[in-house]
Amino acid sequence: MRPENLTFFRDFIREAALISLGEDKEYLIVSRLNALYQREGFSNLDDYIDAIRSQPSGPYQTNAVEAMATHETTFFRDVNPFDSLRDIVIPQLIQNRENTRQLKFWSAACSSGQEPYSLAMLIREHFPLHQIWDVKILATDFSLSVLDYARKGLYTQIEVNRGLPAQCLVRFFKKQGSDWLLDDAMIRQMIEFQCMNLNSYFHFINKFDVIFLRNVLIYFDVDSKRMILEKIRDALNPDGYLILGGAETTLNLCEDFEPVPVGKAVFYRLAKT
Ligand SMILES: C[S@@+](CC[C@H](N)C(=O)[O-])C[C@H]1O[C@@H](n2cnc3c(N)ncnc32)[C@H](O)[C@@H]1O
């Protein structure tokens, strides 16, 4: 790739998706874009990048940004955070919200939906809140392709083999051909999927009790992590919890959060002022 195209592309991805591609990431860019430029009918990668440079926005730009994002996810990923939610956090929130009977969750960067669906199944399986409480799960990602996939609630055998307990498969899924479809009334209706870039302004009317922001900050540089954590701080209820991925932390980024052990997991709460 021509050096000026590499520089342009790194800046373009950072601006569009916050994703930080270090100087050593040329191999990653080339490997992710190779199939794409050929599919779009270009004979080499530089011509494709030139086409991206020639217009402010359009399908080339959208597809290139999507190609640079990593969408890896599984049901009940890492297990411990979900156990801690079930055993400690949700029971505590239910006590604290007895008056309003409202619980609000947000899976930010939800990828193909396994994270918010795991939460919905956990709530359905363990807490008899249905029709008595107003439980809302907002699930957002900037990638339209993963959101389309997530909204369908249809997963392959390989996907359900990754992390989904057998009792959840039996109770909440129906076989459809060789795939598995999540129950609409019991699970899919609990979730609202929305397209949202973490780069954008957050405009929520009500704050959230639990925010999942897992395995996405790792792709951003320090300034972007700080900027997002400050916006997340303002979107979280004072007694709420932020859940990050195992390799992520708020330490040295946003002092308004403090890590707290919750069962076998570590979550983040707003520091008392
Ligand atoms: C590795 S997945 C994590 C999925 C899930 N949270 C988990 O932990 O299993 C990261 C997701 O972040 C999304 N993402 C990356 N940059 C984003 C941005 N700037 N705004 C919103 N979503 C973004 C990607 O599209 C991808 O689906």
C-alpha cells in the first residue's frame, strides 16, 4: 500500500469508528481489505483506497469501516460477569428499584447479539419480573450488518455451542432448519437494537442501571477511551454498574469510576464524591 494511503486509511478509521490502527497494523488492514476490494471490482488495494479518499461517504467507506471492526462474541462470554449479575447485582437492583419497578440495561457494542440475549435469558430464567416490572435492554453497535444479524435472533449450531447452557437452548430456542431461532415473546421482545457509534453524542432520557461495554475499548486509543468513559459515566445511575471486558479497565483513564469485586468478577461503580 502507498504510504500516503496507509496514513489516510489509519486516520479515516480512527475518525469514523475510533478504532486505533498502530503503525504496525498494515498487515491487518491489507488482510481485512483484500477480499473487499476484489468484491468491489478494484484490481488493487491502492485503487480502492483512492476511491474511498475521493468521496466523503458512501458504501466504500461504510464497508471498509465494518471490515476493520472485530465482531468476536459468544453467549455468556467469560461466564463470571453473568454469575455475578445473577447472584448479586440484579437481586440488589431489584431491592433498590422496588418503588419504580424499572430496570434499564445497555449492551454498548453488542455485536451479533449474543451479549444482550444472554442477559435477557438470564433475567427470564432467574427473576419472575415478567409483566410486573418494566425491564428494558438497549443493544447498540455501529455495524449495520451485525445489527441485522442480531435482530433476527437466528444462530448456527456452532454459535449455540459456544457458551450457551443446554437448558437455555431447550427453553428459549426453536430449531429452524439447521439453525436455532430465539423465542420472540420470551426473549427477543425484551431487547431494542439500535445503530449507534460510540463516537456520537449520547442522548438518553433515563440513565442505565447496568452498562456492558465489553471488549471494545481495547481497540481505541487513550483519548477515545477517556472520552467514552466520561459519556458512560453520565449515562449510569449513581448505584449502577459498568461492566468492561477482562482486558479493560477505567484505571488511569477516568477517576470517576472505581473497580469493585462482585463475586468472581470485577465491575465498576461511580466513585463517591
Ligand atoms: C469484539 S466485539 C464485542 C462484542 C461483545 N460486547 C462481547 O464482549 O462479546 C466489538 C464490537 O464493537 C463494535 N464497535 C467497534 N467500534 C465501535 C464504535 N466506534 N461504535 C460502536 N460500536 C463499535 C464492533 O462493531 C463490534 O461488534
